[in-house]
Amino acid sequence: MTQVTGSHFQHALQFREDTCIGCSHCMNVCPTEAIRVSSGKARLVPNRCIDCGECYRVCPVRAIVVEQDDFEEIYRYPTRVALIPGVFTGQFPDSVGPEQIISAIYELGFTHVAEVEEGVEFLCNQSNNYIGNNRETAPLISSFCPAIVRLIQVKFPSLTGNIIRLKAPLDITALTIRYNLSNQGISPEDIGIFYVTPCAAKIVAVKNPVGEEHSAIDGVLNMNFVYNKVFRILRQKKGTPVNLSDSGLTSRAVTWSLTHGEADHMMAGRSLAIDQINNVIEFLEKIENEEISGVGFLELRACDESCAGGILCPGNRFLTVDRLRKRARALSVVNPISDHREEHYPQGLFTHLQNNMELGKIQPRSMMKLDDQVMQAMIKMKRIYELNNVLPQVDCGICGSPSCKALSEDIVQHNAHLRQCIFVQRILEQNDQMDPAESMKIMAGIWSDQKLDKNKLKDKINDVS
């Protein structure tokens, strides 16, 4: 895929031009209109892309791939830590317990294994303190889902100040691991922490974090890839189940990454949990337009069923949720939830986490910025409005842009032409201002000569007639 320069973001989703067939499935589902079609191939507008993965889900030819670290990278470090999210354990059949799964991960070559949610209890208390000190900013929005953070940056920049500026459990657990291993005398350079991710957005959150200079995590591994390796070991019945009795995980921690995992434990009055990116966008539009009030906290997740529905999760999301809730019920007896979990942290570690868990200011990065000069931006905005009124408002996508409004914006930014609209072409032809050959040339520029080869199409039409 061709990418324009000047991107605000690094991206984990990459398009393979040699495989792409220009079907426009990806363009039609992108929630931020970050994809165009040109010369028969999908083209990314990087500043709009939030790595939500909706395009990855619908690509019929697997032309969209997720860039991740090579598994062999773990061997660069003498101390190799696998950081796994709870949803990873939920990918396996009911007959396979977390103890067996973690044992198999050790067999892959890791020296330590930790679950991401070990940092939840600390975060939960800190989040409630944050909410208590910032009630005037309601609704406060969770920073858990990196795709949502980027969505707000590019599509709802006025709400960036509502995002809770605290690190996710992933980062808190990584900080804890580094602190503990360093106290054991292990050199920081010898420690490699690798996160097994259920989605592309979290890859980017590690490689190019928002609100901090660098992540405490050294690498990211595709969950689907690691699942297959672990499942192979389990089928061979290798490894002895490890004892997880001292992990400190609570029922709240295990379900934190699921829908309602956060909202049910936030003391913000009215707390809501919304999953799936289009549902989130619809709700944020109402918040931005002040149609909804009285909400203290929003748990927003890009995927349906939250992390259980991540694009790199190999299992069924509903079964994953069911398994994690069963595990949570069992843990509620073993490790009951406490409102004073800081008692379980050594004083030095508790202070270390408090000093390092806050994020810097989250900057708005509006995808609607038309020009650096205010007057020019206003002129362009007026021109977009005029063009949009000329266009038919059918959002057919034949022009190579996902909607009539997107085409208007592309024209004003000199990335498209009004004559790309098929309806405009027909009107111009009727008024003898365009001949069919010119129309075909424009369409070929968007969808490629191959798709519009009249001889091939003629033969195919005759075959099916």
C-alpha cells in the first residue's frame, strides 16, 4: 500500500499491494475513512488510521497483515518475560486450565510468565482516586483501549482532556516486573518483556505510545501465532502445570478486559460500558453534541466483546468471555477483592508505580485539520460544503473515496477530482461535456485497467448471459 508522508502515527496494519484486489471492502468499513482506492489498490491515509483492525476483519484475500516482532527476538535477552492477557487463556478449550497454558509458554523458551491483569487492583484504586479528583471533567474516559484513545485524538479532539491519564494494566505489570527483577540483581539490559497481543492497536501502543516517550515493554507477539505454538505443546502433553496460587489475581482482574470489566468498579456515579467501534463513535458524537449528560465514567472498547473480540484472537469471542467469567467465579473464593490492595505491594514498589503510572498530556490530532492557516482552512471548509451539496449523497464509493463528503475533502486537498463521481460523469456526458472514453479513463485510474478491460468483460458477460 502506498502511504502518504507526514503521518502522526506508526501503524501495525500494513497492506500488501501484490495481494490487494481493490475490492473496497476495507474502505467501506473503516470508521475514520482512512482508506481510498486508487489504481485498483487500497491506499492508506495514515493520519486517519487508528489501527482498530476493522479492515483486517473483512479483507477477503488477506492483503492486510499485522506487523509484529519476530519470535526469535526473545532470545536476545537472558531473562525473557512473557506478558499474557487474560483473554489468551480464554482461547483454549474448557479442559485446558491456565496452569497448563502458562507451563506451555515456559516450554517456548521464556524464563518468566506473568498475566497482564496482575496490575489491575493497583490501577483500579488509582483510577477511582483520579475520578474523585477530576469530577468536573465528566465524563472521564478510560485509557485502556489504545484504538479508542487514537479515535478520540483524530475524530473527537475536543474530548482528549476527558481521557484518564493513567497507564493500562499492561504497562503497570511491566513496570512491576522490571522493578522486581532489577531488585533481584538482574541487569535492566538483560530483561526482555514481550506482550502477547490480541489486537493491532496494542502493538502500536507499545511501539509508539501516546502520552509517554517509550514503553516498558520490549516486544509484541501476535496472539494467534503464540496460540498455535502453545496448542502444539499441549497436544504433545509436554510440561508440568505451574502453581498460580500466589499470582494475586482477583475475579475483578480476570474480567477487566471484558465489556463492563472497568465500568462496574468505577466510583463515578453513572458509569457506562460501550463496545464495538461504531457504537462508540455514535455515543461520542452524542457526548460531543451535549445530547447526553450525567455520565461520570465511560469504558469504551473498539472491539465487540472488548479484548475477547480482538482481531488476533483465534477463538470465539463469546466462548472466551464465558471461560473468563467462570475463572473469575472460581477466583472470587480464592482471592477475594480488597479495597486496600496496596498492602500487598512492598513500599518501594508501591511508590515506584505511583511515580510512573501517570501519562503525559494527550494531544488532539484532528484528521479534519484542513490547513495550518485559519483563513485558508475556513475557505476550504466552505468549498467542501459547496462540493458536498453538488454530489448525490449516495456514498457508493465508486469514486474511490468512502463517501461523498470524503470525496469533497479529497478534492479540496487536491487528492481527487470532481469528475471521479460517476453521477457527475453521466451528467457531463448528457451535456456533451465529457465523452465515454474519458469517463472510462477516469474509472480505470481508480479501479485499474484490468477491471475495466472491455474485451475481458465482454467475454465474461457473454458467458453468463
